[in-house]
Amino acid sequence: MKIIILGAGQVGGTLAEHLASEANDITVVDTDGDRLRDLGDRLDIRTVQGRGSFPTVLRQAGADDADMLVAVTNSDEINMIACQVAYTLFHTPTKIARVREAAYLTRSGLFDNEAIPVDVLISPEQVVTNYIKRLIEYPGALQVIDFAEGKAQLVAVKAYYGGPLVGQQLRQLREHMPNVDTRVAAIFRRNRPIMPKGDTVIEADDEVFFIAAKAHIRAVMSEMRRLEDSYKKIVIAGGGHIGERLAEAIESRYQVKIIEMNPARCRYLSETLDSTIVLQGSASDRDLLVEENINDADIFLALTNDDEANIMSSLLAKRMGARKVMTIINNPAYVDLVQGGDIDIAISPQLATIGTLLTHVRRGDIESVHSLRRGAAEAIEMIAHGDAKSSKVVGREIGKISLPPGTTIGAVIRDEEVLIAHDNTMIQSGDHVILFLVDKKYIRDAESLFQVGLTFF
């Protein structure tokens, strides 16, 4: 696929890295020559320096025969105009734009071919807000992913000493919970993947990914670790787009405080939010944290745009008694360094957003793509089509499907029913199938399984 990416920042660079490794023809456009040189040195891609909304620059990038334009510059307006130019002059089939400003997103009818022709809108702030909200809803989870509009969820937890299943074989999960159906999709032990089998023994500190119907998630979590009490008191450092949206989403159910440096932004937040307490000051101010009883906080969330400020305020809050800390880290190189120590969960906005983009790039009928373990693994929701003659999966039992190495089917969602995958589960046309891949080099093989043969048409 020939793809033009506008913007060589964190999101654009991460996307280029993912797509270049999957044999796509990638061109990245940016005004910053140094960024482009850095990307060009590391990846097998073309780069063009210039403003992405200019027709001449788009033509130079290959817009005449591009399959897709992904506009993820820091400017909403440039992203929208670039999509308009690509539609009007080059008839680009698929146009994806990052739009951050809520004032644009709330206007219905603005993004269609009669107005601004954007096929897919990406709002990283909203994606990250939803990501954090799910983590708050499941204390103790490292990652929570929705499938089929929330009917099923994939949850990552760290197995702890004292968990009922630690030291036991996976097949005993069914004996512990005879009325709950679940499947362990993968286990990461000392950062290496283990393909789970019935006789696999769960060890303390294993990172366990399991899938179940939403109603059963808490029950399964309790088998891996002692269930944590629900959060009540939440402190957010940073009142930007993510901090504001998160407070707005959770303030009706939790006691929320926001710490924000900018006095004008504080006034805006206090007028906009209902019950959230807004404090003007620095989240690294020890006296302020003492005054606001940080030792009583169930969770401290560092959500500013400054990685160093986020890390330092999180470490300070943890040292002063906050029960759990989560931190946004924009530099992917920092994520592995900080997670799991004093910082409980490090969140990469780029990796949280990348799945939304990959959903529209991959082959086959893909409902959603989710990046796991900082991009090392993926969970994909694919829709099965065809019949036993035209499809490699429809009409077949899961145990008889030849899956690529390191790939498991976790669940099948059929209409409103969540069917946890077993060897004798039969896949039907229209099923939403949840695949878990611990090795991304087999993604193309997994996608080809779900592509319909010519006999279907």
C-alpha cells in the first residue's frame, strides 16, 4: 500500500516505523529537515521536506497514485486542508486526519465529502482518555482493551504471590471458576512470550493477558492477584486536553482534583468542570502535595506534555504515599525504563493511538487493532466472511485452523454472545474473531487467513 504520512513527530514517526516494517511504500512529509533525516536514516522510507497542505508538496510525495493520506501534524487546520487538497486534486481514496480541537469535533456534518473530506478522524487525546478511564475502572490492570463495543475485554495483569492460580496449571482455572469462561491469550515472563497451554504453570510476576466477557473480568482478575479496592480519590497533574477530558468523564463517580500551573487555564477548568477541585500550582511542589493529602490519594495521574515533569512528580507522589501512580510518557524510549518500579503504569500516547490508525491500513475486514506491550505484540478484531469453500476459517473448528506461529484466537463474538475460543469452537460468517499475536512479523499471515477467495464472489 502506498501511504503518505504528514508529520514526522511522535505519532507520525511511530506510525512510519510500524508500517515500513510491514512492506508498505511510505513517504513522510514534514517541515523539519532534522526529524526527516533521523527517520530516513533509521527506516526504509522516502521523505519530503515541506508543508503538507501544499499541492506541490503532496504531488512530490506521490499523491497522484497514493492509496492513503495520514495527516498527523500538530496543526488541525493543516491536517484538514491537506485532506481537502488530496480529495479535490488527487482523488486519494482514504484520508485520515488527526483533529484535537473539540470545537471541530462537536460539529456534525463537518467531516464529509460535501464539506471537509476526512474519512477517519483521529483524536489522540480522546483515545488516551478512554485508555486511562478503563484502567481506573479496573484497579490492578496493566492494560484493558474493549472488543465488539465492550462486549468482551482483553486485560493484562501481573500475577502476584498469593494469587489463587499462581503456582498452578492453567487448566485449573476452569476448576476454580466453573461458571466463568475465559482464555489466557498470552503470558510474558521476564519480557519473553510464552504460548499458554493447559499444563502451563503461572509464576509470580508473569504478565498475563486474558480475554473474557466484560461481566467476568473482575472474577478472573481475582484468580491472578488479590483484588484491589476501587479507587475513590484521584489527583490529576496537568489540566490540558487529556486532564480536562478525563476529569469530565470521571468526576461524577470519583473525588477528583486537578493541579495546573497556568492561572488562566485554572479559571477555565473551574468554570467548565462540575465537581472537580482545581488547584493552581506545580505537581512537583512538595508543600502543595502535603497540603492536599497526597498520602490519601488512591491514584496520581501525571498527564502534562513534559515527560521529565511527569516522571518527577509521579516519583514524588509515590514517595509521599499515593497508592498508585500512572504517567504519560511521550518518548517511547522512557516507557520501559520507568514502568514497574515506583511508577506503576507508563502510558505512551503514540502506542495508544497507533492501533486506531493501523485498523484502516491492514488488509481484510478489520474492526480494531490494539498495540500491546509497548508495540511488541498486537490484538486484532477481524470479521470472518465467506463460506467453507472461499474462506480458510469459516466453517472450521478453531483447533483445525492453521494459525501462524505465536498466534492464538482468544474469543469469537457472535451477535450479542461472547464465545471464548476452544478447539471445537466453529467459526461462522459474520463472527468477530479476536486474535492475539506475540510476534508482529506474522501479521500478514494472520490477515491472509481472513481474506475471502474468489469463489465467494
